[in-house]
Amino acid sequence: MKPLILYAALVLAVAGCADDPVAAMAFDSRPVAAAAGATAVQQPSQKVDELVAPIALYPDVLVAQVLAAATQPAEVVHAGLWLDEHRGASAAQLAQAVDGQPWDAGIKALTLLPDVLAALNRNYAWTVALGEAYAADPADVLRAVQAVRRKAQAAGELAGTTEQQVLAEGETILIEAANPDSVRVPGGPVSDVSLGDRFTWGWHSWDVDWQHGTLMYQDAPYLSALE
């Protein structure tokens, strides 16, 4: 099968399994080459498209949180182990305890979405590659997210639901949670992300600046430790 056909199948498979974020993220846990040395072209490479495909149909805020967390892979592991040790705690107790941890804000945010954090841990090589790609060229990674969204939309696999809104700003496709206080990652349980709003790393502190190709955290460009 030719590479382009394989890639088309991958995009459609990811779009089709958007109801299961864990299955989507587990498409391939083998190491993926990072986009080091990427040039300032306006179209992302096929490799980067494939790298972002598992998260491209997430709400914009969650895309931002995952990309930020992926730049801190060691903390992804630590946070996952920490959550395993605190299984009996309530969500409110966890949020309060997480706030005191020395982790990156993206890691803290994903503790309120433990299924997503667990998927990052299970697919560690992919997580590392995604974080390195973002640190090397944030704009290229975000262009790739948009490219996958356009392919999914053209295939009829991306539309608004009772849980998310799909909006257009020119050629940019935005995905927003219908209820940003209570977010359901496709295939996972409903999570009360409003708990994080008492802290600086909460849901409403994140966004994506698609025009300038960067993540936004507290109304400023997010800078990872890798940048």
C-alpha cells in the first residue's frame, strides 16, 4: 500500500475512533522521529500530521494541555504514579494536592483528566516525540492539527455534538467543549474541570493562538522547558 493511502487510512481511523481517546492515542507506541530542524514551511510534514492525529479532534483547550504536558515527559510519569497512589481521594482533594506539586501547569491540568494522562504514560515514546516536535516548531505542530481536522471534516467525521462545538474562523477549525465546566473526553467519563479554576493551571487558563501558532497560558504564549 502506498504511503499516502496508509496516511489517509490513519486519519480516517483516528477520526472514526474519536469516541475512544485511549484507542486513538494507542495507534502506535513505537518511537516517532521528532521534528527537529523543521523549516518554516506553511504546510506540515506528513510525519507531523501522523504525530498529532490522536489528539487533533480534542477541544482546543485540551490540545493545548496535552501539548504542554508532552514537553515534560518525566513529569507525566511522576504524575501518573502519584495519581495511582491517591486513588481514594476525591476530585476536590486531588486538585488541592496537585496545586502544591512542582509540576508544569500542563501536567497539573491533566490530573483532572486522568484517562488522558494515563494514555500519555502508556504511549510514552509517542509522548516524548510529540513534546519534542512542539518544542522544535510549535507553529508546524499546530498547522498539522488543523490539517488533520480539515481531513476529518471533509470525510464527514468532524461535526458538532451535544458535547462539543465545531466552529470556523476563516480556514481555522475550532473545537470547543459545549460545557467547559464539565468536559467529557470522547470515550471517557465526564470530568468536572471547573475544580481547576480555583488554581492558575485550570481549564480556563488555556487556549491555542492558531494565528500565531502557539499555545496560550494565562493570556500569554506558553513556554515549555524544552524551548
